[in-house]
Amino acid sequence: MVAADAEGGGTVKPLGGPASRVSDLAAAVRALEAAERPRWVWADARRVYPALLSAGVRLSRCHDVALTENLLLASDGRYGEPRQVQAAYARLHGLPVPADPHEASDAHQAGGTQASLFDPAPPGHGVPEADMVAEVFEDQRRRVARTPDPGRFRLLVAAESAGALIAAEMAHDGMPWREDVHDALLTDLLGPRPAHGMRPAKLQALADEVSAAFGHLVNPDSPQQIVRAFKTAGIEIPSTRSHVLKTVDHPAVAPLLAYKELARLYSFHGWTWAAQWVSGDRFRPEYVVGGVVSGRWATSGGGALQIPKVMRRVVMADDGWTLVVADAAQLEPRVLAALSGDRGLARAAGEIDLYAALAQAFGGVRESAKIAMLSAMYGGTSGDASKLLAVMRQRFPKAYAFVEDAARAGEEGRLVRSWLGRTCPPPSERWRRLVAGPEGARAARDRGRFTRNFVVQATAAEWALTLLAVLRGLLPGPARLVFFQHDEVMVHCPLDVAGEVREAVGRAAEEATRLLFGDTTVRFPMEAVAVTCYADAK
């Protein structure tokens, strides 16, 4: 067990042994890691590991109490209850349960520095944090053993905890981001960097075109003004969303759509954004492991999971280095094949292009196969979906029944679980009231669509996270994981180890498949390419 204090010291406590106070936690952890490579148990990696990385310490494995508590609470139908070690300790002893502190990290300041070496622990119960961590850890091990499938749940805990290490390491190492290229790209798209409070020149020109088209001054940043301007022109629109505007025949539409696209770029990836999140030609976002209910990651700052395609030109490898980029092809349909045990779908999932392999069942049309699969997993019924789902039900009955069973469970207010045991949130009291009222059928269907996809998407997230954890251990020393998004990974490495990294990606995909699904005919292709610029990977 390890607990940190704000002065750079802390406590190290071997499992079942006495605690030791150390004045330099980083040095103590470095020495133990080199000698024993232990599994580190701590309250929350986000409070400890970034400072260790700054001190040059990298760890092999850990058990994250907060992430594990979150999984266990959800498994018991208590999703969303406080998960920090202080709360877990209080529940264990029947004490008042404190709320979790604000979880968005305050460590990242403008310029990428930290206020102190370690973030202080939240207030406890007068018990040293190391002692709380030790007791809660033992309780978590007992609770994991009581889950529906302890073996799978242990893999989930291990993968989630490995994710905590990887997220901190990616934020520390940063994604290569050429600041000069970024500035040149913004200048080309928007015009020179404007004075504070002013629009870039090209945005202002488009705003002027919008006003001219309406015949009076209109602020394109104000949805209310836009709606009123169209109404004055005799056109009623429900919103200013792009898909709505594209249906309107009016000279203001073209400059307004162009304005919206550039304004979003300026707001979310412009000069102000770069000043906060990019330093030393590195983009350093804050990843949140399991930040989405399905287990997918989120970010608490920086928007790393929403990099527009145009910005991929800015992500460039250092001289003598390369970016190895890989993503899993058609991940969710392959996961459904493995989950359901449907032999027909598994045969198709043994091919590189799953949809092409399925096409024969759908009149030889690949797009029809894709629509059928996505409709089955997401509950789509529009257009040709109903007809195609009937074909799927007949040709792939076990796969169809699997998602239908999950949907039915959701409609009935029951919980569903991923392959490793991640559990969906229980229905809210508001949902129960809606189900009991005139909107009951619709509310039930909505939750059914959620649970239908949850079992597949959450398992896909587990496969991807397991791949990431395995890949981390296979990479040659200089290589660094610098990006992860759903089913895509990016490694920054020297040119002379690019082949080794590409091979490691393939091995990691195979090992993740074996760990989750054992001996299966389902393939999870992970094609890796080495590029100088991220934009060249697609």
C-alpha cells in the first residue's frame, strides 16, 4: 500500500506488514519497483502517479481502490455512490459516508505545471490513509469473490487499474503536437490570431455575410437571433443545428454553416485552447478512466477524444521517430459474435471484412449487412432496418436473441452486465414514474435500447482496455503510448523499432482476445501503420 502527502513524502505499507513513513516517496517507490516489481495498491492513481512520473518513476502494475470501488458498487446496483477510499471505509464501518471531492484534476495548470508534488488526500476519519487503503483493499477482494463470475471480474479490475497507469502516462508523455504547424493551420483557416474579444478575420467575414443575407445585423453565435431572423424571413426552424439548416433554402444558410464549423474549431482547438493544453510540442489532456457508464474513457479537459480530422495534420512524430497507429476493425459486431456464440456470425467474424462476409445473407449487399448489425446492436428500426432485422433473426438467431434479451431486461428495469462484469446503472426513480404513466412504453423502449447496446459496447471497451494493458507491457523501452480512443491506439517510437511495435500491436490484440474469450474463431484484426503525421493514417 502507498499513500502520499503534499510534501513529497508518504507511507509505504506491505500487505500484512507494518507501515513505514518515508520523506521521499518517489525514491522509496523507485527502489521497491526496481527490486520487487510489486503490485501497488493506492486510493486513487490520479492523486499519486502523476507526481511519481514527474520524478521519473514508472510502475509495472497497481490496484486502484477508487476505480475498483466504482465497479463493485455498480455490481451491487449502487452505481454512482461515493467511491473514494474514505467513503468505502465509512461504509465498511457503518460511519457517515462522505461525498467524493470534485474529481476533475486541479493539477494541470496553464503551462502544464503542478501546484504541489502530490495532491493531498481528502479528509478521512482520523485513520491514516494507508490503513484505510489496506482495510478497504481486503474488503474489495472479498467482494470480488462474491461477484457472479469472480475470475472475469478480477480481469476487469486489473484492466481498469492498468488503465489508470496508462492514462497518467499518456498525459505525462503527451501526444506529439507541432505548435508551429497548429498556428499556421489556424491562420490559414481563420486568419491571423485576433485581439482579445474579437473574431478572427474569416469568421468575421462570414458573420457579415450572414447579416447581409438577412438584411440586418444578426449574431451567428446566438441561436435565438438566428431563429428569429429566419422567422422574420418566413421560415420556421426548430433549432439551429446543422442538419436542420441544411434543409432550409435561404442565402444565409451557406455562410452560417461555414461559420458554425470554423467557430467550433476556433473555440475547441484554437489559440486559447493550445495555450492551456499544449506545451513543448506535446498535447497533454486529462483522461478519465471509465468516465462513461460503458467503461469507455472520457476527458476532464483538453477534448482529446474529439480531435477533428483537420487537426490531425498537427500531430507529427519527432525527427527520427514515427507514429504507429492502429484501430480494431468492426469491433462491436465481432464482440457480439464472441458474446453470443452464434456460429454463423462467428464464421463471418473470422474474416478481415466482417460486413463483406455477411453480405451473402443480405442479398449480396454489404451495406445491408452493416445496417442490420448496427440496428440489432443499437435498436434501430427506421428505413430498411425492420426488414433487414428479420433476415438477421433468421440467419443469426443466437446473436439476435442475445441483444434482444438484453433489451428486454432493460425494459423490465433489470440490470445487465458486460462479459467481465461491468454493470449498467439501475433505472432512476424518474424512469420508474414514467414507466407507470402514459409514456411508459416509450420510456421502457428507450432503456431497452440502452441495455441492448451496453452489453456489447461495454465488452468492446473491456477488450480495448485489455489490449492497451497488454500492449503497454510489450512495447520496447523508448516507445510510448500517446493516444487511446475507444478502439484506436497510437504509439510514438523511434523509427528503428517501428516494426517491433507493429508486431506488438498484433500480439496484444490476440492476447486480449484470448484473455476475454478463450479459444474462439472470432478474429479481432488490428492493422497498424507507421506514419509521420496522424492525418496519413486514415
